Amino acid sequence: MTLPAVAKPSAVSKPKRPCVLRTVVVGERRLIQYQSLLDVLECEPTPDDPRTVTRKKAVELTGLSIATIDRMIARGLQVEPA
């Protein structure tokens, strides 16, 4: 018996634009600005949103890998004025 072929849905829809995360240094830590994370996810902000999140929290919220988050942070650092 063979099962009918079923198309697998894509796990994450891939945006057609470069995604960058803006960051801020607090002490010795680099935190992600939450608004930039919402921009990447194309979500609307709410009044009780935090200002910043850690890389670990960004992974939990988005389901993206830490390597992907790091690449998006690196792109953000490239476009920030020095």
C-alpha cells in the first residue's frame, strides 16, 4: 500500500527582502531592539512591548536559529552609521 503524495508546507515563509536587526550595547551585552525584530516579522507593535530582547529570547520568539539571528545582527551592524 502506498500513501498519496502530499505537498509539505514551508516551515517559515522567507521574506523577499534583506532582514536586518538593529542592536544596542548595554554594558558588555549586545541587545536586539524589539522594534527591529517586529519589522523583520512584519508584526504590529503593542503598548507593552519591551525595548530590547536578548539573542536567546529572539530565537524563542521567532523560531529562527541563533546563526540566522547572528547574520541579521551582522547585516544591521554593516548598515549602521559608524
